[in-house]
Amino acid sequence: MGYRDEWFKHNKPDSKGKYKCVNCKKKFEKRDIDIDHKIPKRKGGTDQLWNLQAMCKWCNRSKGANQSLSDTTSSVIGATLNGDLGKLVKDVTKQKTKDALGIKYKRK
């Protein structure tokens, strides 16, 4: 099961079958929702639920690879509460080292 399916498994729609975008706060059908990484994978983020959030396709495209301070903070809190802080720090450090060495990010 991919991270998108996992997110939808743990986050149910409202009574009208819609999901709220964390950015614009509008409600959308499932097909119009992207599951965004608060800390992008290319910056060492993971597919853990605490690093995922629902965004409409437009907001997610507008965000690109940027990450806000609140996204970073909520991911660190989520990682801490789930016992994954060490893994998050390791993954982010590993990615920063790769960036410094010029090693390109590859999607899995």
C-alpha cells in the first residue's frame, strides 16, 4: 500500500465525502486531493503519516518543493510523538550530505 492509500485509510472524509485542503481550507473530492509531504522526500522527509497532509492539486503545485516553518514543526512533533525523531534527523542529514556532494535525488 502506498502512502496515499495509507493516508486515506487513516483520514476519513466529512459527511459529504470531501476532504479539506490544509492550505486554502476548501473542500474537495478525493480525486482532487494530493497527499503532500510536509518535509519533501528530496529533503529527507518520509512517508510516515505524521509527515503527510491533504492539499488540493492547485495548492500542492503552487507549493512546489517549498516547506513552511509550521510544516517542519508539525513533522518534528509528529516524529517525536511516534518515536521516529532519530530516523527523521538521520534521513534529513543524509539528504543534506548528498546535496552537498552533488548527488541527485531519485524518486523510488
